[in-house]
Amino acid sequence: MNNHPKCTYKKLLPVDEFGRPGGSFSTIDLPVVGEKTLTRVGYIRAIDRETQVYEVKDHEKGWVFLVPFADVKIMDQNA
């Protein structure tokens, strides 16, 4: 993953009562109480300029999502 740009991304996910990703995104058996746009850290794996999405892999959980350009912020690689 070191050669992939690090980023933060926003994604609408189902959440439990504590605001954590729930449903199929959790191993904890708590009910989903809603949806929330979460900001998470990930890595950009691919770019599709035609549809203006990045393929982003979540840093902590390894989930892979297609995320619109507007919902991704590339981190300063020198920081």
C-alpha cells in the first residue's frame, strides 16, 4: 500500500447506536439504527477519470469503495 496515495474519504454507511459502521461492515451484533456519512482514512488504488471516481481501500478495515472525486481528499505525502 505504500505506493498508493493516502487520503481521507467520505462514505454513507449504516451505523449502530454508537455511530460506528454497522450491518455487514461490523462483526458486532448490534442493530443498525440509521445511516451516517463517515470520514475515514484510506488509500487510492485506482482512478476512473471518465466517471470521476476513485477506488479507495479503507486503511483500518480493508473495505474497497468507489468514491466520487468530490468526497476524497489526498493527504500531503510529505507530512
